[in-house]
Amino acid sequence: MDLHILDHRLKVTSICKDGLVVFTHPLIKLIFLRNRTRCKFFSLTETPENYTVVLDEEGFKELPPSEHLLVEDSTWLPLNVVSNGHASSSSQAVGVTKIAKSVIAPLAEQHVSVFMLSTYQTDFILVREKDLSVVIRTLEEEFNIYREVGGECVPFRSQDIRNGFQKNGKEAKITVHPVLSPLNKFLVMSLDPDTLPAIATTLIDVLFYSSSQKDGSHSNQDLDCIKFFSFSLIDGYISIVMDTEAQRQFPANLLFTSSSQELWRMVRIGGQPLGFDECGIVAQISQPLADSDISAYYISTFSFDHALVPEEDIDSVISLLQQQRHDPSQV
């Protein structure tokens, strides 16, 4: 298999809900006015706590400085596993479990923190730029590694990195985080970018005007349904993750999903906001799912992580993860 280091340098940011009005114009520009921005990697995810925005350096320039904007200090690089010349397609409904043992677990063992972004098309593994030497050394025996430069894929080896291999310092303390499962049923969908204007009014309404006091109340431990909506526009491909209630607001003939029309349930990871420096969070979830051959999309956000599993598997997934929490030696 091939591993591509994509030609994007990313920032991970958070916009607090009270400050969204400050960013409405630049966010609309990034979503709908592609010809007026050089941004090629953009993802916006709303959770009960905040909006997580992951975007490249050109996109980041569009966001005004504000007390309502938090920015993780690092620059992140997106990796993508490619099999037989094609990105691992989420239309096969396997997602992060496909790379749990080959990518996620080895990086966790080397104490490399990852930020996951699954889309309709593929799974992006974000790693800190400063960790790239560790990533390459860890994965080069398993993968042919290429770096995208100006649209071309160039073979990439560990000796191409000046700062060499250094294992990430101290031993990581393993924390097995609690998991919760809201009752929403989700769909992972896509859209022809040329038809994006046709859903503009609905998308703006869902993203910017649907929040309420009721939504905010879902940030406590007693989750029935939560507000979760994710929109990504990456290298011209659109991915949308939303629950069935939000889906009903969109024209049925424009959005498409897999032929099975599969519904997904969420596993939300973390009782308290997760830190960016903690390693192994994705591995804790993806490894037992991979062992049980259960598909999963995985979306990290600024505060919590979220895995989407097939609706029919949610009970067994929760049982697996709760068993792991009570017996941390399984991690």
C-alpha cells in the first residue's frame, strides 16, 4: 500500500458559539466562493461545545483575529492511505478500521498524536509537522511513502528529513476515556460541487442559524441527541455528515450516499475535553473495532472525538468499549 503526505499545511482551530457572528462572512466565503479564495482544504464541524475549523494556511488567512478563536499551536500535515492507486474509499464503509493496525496503532506506540478526519471519500490522518520524522520511520516498512509536491507524487524516505528519527520522549500515560452514545442517526453524504449553490440557503441555515439554548444543554453527561454537523470541502470534493433530522431539510435529489443508504450511530469519546498532546485516543477506539471487523468513520474535533459505526452494531460497540474501560490492560 502507499501512504501519501498531502500538499497541505493545516491549522486546527475552534470558534466559540457566541462568537460565530464574527466569522460568518469568511466561513461563507470559504464554503461557497471557491474562486475567491486559494483554500484547498476546509472542514467545519459543529458540536454542542463549539465549531471546529480545520483549514490550510491560505484558508486560515481568511479568519480574523478574535478572542472567540482558539488556534492549536502546531502545523498539521494530512496523510492518506492509497490502495491500488486509489484512496481508501469510505463508500466501502470501513473507514478508520481499515488503517487501525497499519497506521493508527504503530503511531500510538511511538507516542505520535493524531487528529482524524473521515469523509465520504476517504480518511485523513493529521499529524504534527514536527512529528513527521517519527511518522516516516514508523511506517516506511509497511508503506511506500510519497509526498505530494505541486500535484506530483514524489517518493519520500526517512533520509529526506533533516532532523532524523527521535522517538517522542517520555512514556505516554494511557487514559481510557468514557464513551457516550447519543440517539441521533447519522448519514455520511456527498454532493456534486456544481450543485452546492442549490443547497446554499439550507446549508447556511443549518450551520449558522439552527443553534438554540436547547442545543447548548446537550453538553452535559445526559445525552439523548446532540448537535453534530460536519461539512468538508477538500481538493474539490464535498463530504457532509448530519443526522436524519437535518437531512430532511435538504433536497433529496442532490445529496447522495452509499447505495445501501446506511445509517450510523455515534460514539462520543471523552468525559472532559481531550488534549491535543494525548496519544492513543484514536487507537483505543479503532483497534477493538478493527479486531471485530466493525466499520467506523472517525472525526476528531477541538474538544472531543467522535466515531460513527453502523446502526446495527452500536450495542456491541458500546459493550466492547465499556469492557475495555473496566479492563485497561486490553489497551
